[in-house]
Amino acid sequence: MKTFIGKSFKRELLFGLLLVSLIPLVLCSVFLIELFRVKLTDDSRKLDLEEAQVVNGTLLDFFDDLDETLESLASDALIAEALATGRSGMATEVYARLYEETAQLREKAEFEIYSADGTCLFSVSSSPHQKTLPVYWGILRAALLSETSEMVIQRAQNYDDESLLLSAASAVLDENQQCIGYVTAFMDEDGFGEILNGLFGNQDGFCILDEFLETVYSAGTANSTQIGSILKSRYLAGEHLQEDYENNRVYMMSLGKTGLYFALLRPVVLTSQTLQSMYSVLFWMVLATTVLGIFLSAALSGQLFRPIRALKEAMEKVQKGQLDTQVQMRADRPDELGELAICFNRMTLELKQYMETQVGQQKQLDETRIAMMQAQLNPHFLYNTLDTIKWVAKENGIPEIATLSTRLARLLRTSISGSQFLSLREEMDLVDCYAQIQKIRFEGRFVFEISLPQELCEIPVPKLIVQPIVENAVIHGLKDCEQGHVCVRAFLAPDLCAETYSGSRPETQPQMQMERQCKLHPEVQNERQCKQQPEVQNERRCKQQLAAQTETRSELQSEIRNKVLMIEVTDDGCGMDPQIMEQLKRETDAHRSGHIGLYNVNTILRLYYGEAYGLTAERISPCGTKVTIRMPVRKSPNGMADSSVI
């Protein structure tokens, strides 16, 4: 990721702007949302606890008042006397006392007085809820077992009136602490509604539970959530009772000595949906900031990236050799990038002038070096030729000297001519002249053959590049042979890359492995026969025939274009020294200790055509040497590509 961003200034700027804008935005937004959530949660919990305590206090006050009222009635002497004597004439006084003591609680509970056998004797309602109550179970049994006048509270159940929810009772005792009756209070939904009126809102829930966490009374949202069953299952599972439930906070408190509990449900102020909405808003803010950052970075980077990209593209063109490349910059841009573009344009102009100067100087140097090497070839060859004439004249004293002089004159005229290139046919004529001279010297001790296809005759080659190789084969290769063969063969091959050229041409024609069996091309044999005839007319006729054969040159251009010309000189002599073959590959002046003709030809070819071309030498089986000249046919004498040269 870091590498991908670092490769583009535009991406770096965009990434930097996004970091500067998004990181503070995201961090601050998340911090504020979480701070808001914590603060709101704490504040809501405090309010919920305050409300729960208010409800708890209200219920405790009610049950305390209820306890005091029942205790007061149970200890009243008038009520005790009426229960003990069973006199009905005291009903008025008892009702008066009953109404007086229960004046503040009658709207919340209904009070009744029962005899010891469970018969309802007095009631504040026109018709009591229960005419009789069992004394062997239920609320009267619980009051009897308490053996005091303290209030006992139980869930009202299994009574005739199903609307009753909660019952409370206190035993009325005589002087001997014997139960003579009971004072009871019954509460229904209306009573609890009166007690809790205005203490919670519509979204709140309230629930009163007995000691077994069974629901006694529920109101608000507690009706639908069945909070009693949920708290009971949590208690049995050993879980925390006041965990949140369905986006509601649960607050549970004990109601003093009553054995009852109440649970308050308050809605969570900041729900998960609310948080999700807040984070959704944050996401869209981040997205909008990202889009804004992209447009802003594009606008800012455009002022920097476009000039830099133009400079980069211009540098790539200069790297490819287009030295006339110029960077076009706005005229109203006087900043550092504008100055950089001006300096770059000035640099390319100066570099182009410098390269043109260097190329011109190198060309002059190469031409001078080639001329020097070619001039060096002339006296070297002349020395060997004169030595041959000396030996022939000294040993024979016969007219062959005239033939030697004719061949020598032709060779000398070509060597001192101003042209540095000849056609391949003319080059082979010179080689043939040299071979005829050497045949006279060696008196037929070797056979010389030339194989030149007609379509290759007009290919331009540097002059005198084949003769030194043939000379080396005759003088050095066949010096100890009684009957030798020298074969010169020209052919075309694919122009492989110079780097992959290993120094010797792979055999593409197995039938040509025996180099000594190479045959003369019919046209070249006819030419040689014509040239050997003394009659000038026959020679002129042969030349005319050769000129007519060159008319097919244009038809062969497409076949030999972009090919490499291979000229092989093969002999079956003693073989070339491996050290000399290795020196030809290295081509360094420090290793030249002989065979100067080979080195000069190799250097001339490499200067004209490049390091991928030149001479290679190899020994052939069973004996002999093959020297290969490799040069392109797609280049004209001036070294430039020219398809019309052939």
C-alpha cells in the first residue's frame, strides 16, 4: 500500500488530505457520540433511579399506613368487645370506628372485619367481597399463625372475587392472646392505580411481585413484556435481575417487610437504533469529506501534477533518443516549475547539439580508422604478392609472370580506389584474381572454388574483406598440404540479435557440412571461364550476359531484406590456432601478434555494422578451418537503412 501511494504524487496528496480531514473528523465524531452516549446514559439512570425511589417511597408509605390502620383496628377495644361478645347492638359504634380509622385509605383498599370462624361481620363496602374466608389456609391462616397483631400480606388467590390482587390482615386478640377475629384489607387494580397515579408515564412499565416473583400487579409497558416471568427466569438462571430488556432498563426494589417487590421499566434513551442512526450520519459525513478531498486534491494536484507529468513524459522521450523534445509550459507560470521547464528545454537543445557534434566527430574518427586499416592492408598484400612474383620469376622464368602482373594490376587498382564499398560480385572477382596468382605460385597444390548465388551479386560490402581471409587460408592453412581445397560460399541467414549470436552460424543445411565439396554456381563458373579466355570479345560477351542477369534484382529485394549476409571461407589445411580464434572474439589491440589481415577485417566490419557482426573462426572435422564473415544486407554503404540498395 505504501509503495503504491508513493509511486504517484497525486495519490500522496490525496492520501494526505484524506488523513488530515478524515482522521480528526472520525475521531472527534466517535468521541462525541460515545461521550454523548455515556453522559446521556448516566443522566437517564440517575433520573430512573430517582423515579424508582419515588415509587418505592410511595408504596412503602402506603403499606406503612395500611399497617398502622390494621394494627389500630386490631387493638381497638370496641371492636375486640364486639367480636368477643358477638353483640349486634354494637354495630353502629364499630362501623363508626371502622370508617374513622380507614378514612384516608378507603379509596385504595377495602377493609373488612371477620369473626374467628371466618364470617364477614363488618365491611366498608356496601357488599363485601367475601362473605366468608377459610381459617385453615389463606390470609386468615397467615394472620393467625403470626400470633401477633402485625399485618400479614399475601397475594389474593382462590377467592370468589377474581378482581382482588392483594390481601392484608391482622389478628384481633383478647386478653388471653386468643384470636377472636380478623381485620382485613383487600386491594384491586383500581386501588393500585390510585396509589401509583402520576408516578410514571405512558412509556414506563410497573410491576408488583410477590415473594416468589409472581406478578401481582402490572401496568404500562409491563403488561406486554411479562416482566415478572422474565425476572423469575433470570433469578433461576443466576443472572443479574436488572439487565436491560428490549430497549428498557429494569429497576427492581424490595418493599420493606411486606415481602413484596416492585419492578420499574424505563425506556433506554439512547437505543441501538439511535446509535446506528448517529453512526450512519457519521458515515455520510466521512463519505462527503472523502469526495470533497478527492476533488480538492485533484484541483491542487492539477497545478503540480500536470507540469510534472509533462516533464516526466519529455524525459522518457529524451531517454529514447528524441533530443528535440520540448516542454510546453504556460507563459503565465513564473514559479519554480516554469523555471524547471525552461531549464529542461535549454538542456535538451544543448544535449542535441553536443550529440550531433559527438556523432560527427566519431564518424570522422571511424572513417579515418577504417582508411588507415585499409591502407595497412595494401602494403601487406603487396608485399606477399611481390614475394610470389619473385619466387616465380626466380624458379621458372616463364610467361606466367605476365598473368601475375595482370592480376596484380587489377588488385592494385581496386585497393587504391577512393570507394570503400564494392558489390559482392566485384569483391569475389578480386578474390578470384588473388587465387589465380596463388595457383601459379603453388603450381596446382590447391583447388579454389567460389559459390555465389546470382541474387546476392549486387549486395554492397566493404572492399577487400574476403581476400585477406583467403590469403590466410592459402599462406597459413595450406602451407604443408600437397593437395588442398579452399572454398568461398555466400548465403543469407536470419538476422538474429547480436546478444544471442554465439560466434558461429548453426548448421541450417546438413548437406553442406562437407565444405570441401562446395560447387561453383553455374553463372560464376561461366564468368570465370570467360575471364580465363584471352579473347577480349568473349570477355565482353560474358559481361553482357552478367549484366542482363542483374535485371531480376528488384524481384528478389523482398526475399533478402532484413537478412544477414554470411560469407564462409573454408580450407582443409592444418587448422587455425585456438588462441587466434579466441582473440578474434575478444578483438583487443593488446592481443594482436600476427594475422593482421584477419583483425583488420574484423574491426572494419564491427565499425561499420556494430558489435553483433564481424568474423568468427572455428576448426572443422577432420581438419581445416572455417572463417565466417557476418554482416547485414539491410544497410547501405553509408551505414543507414536503405531497402533500395539491393
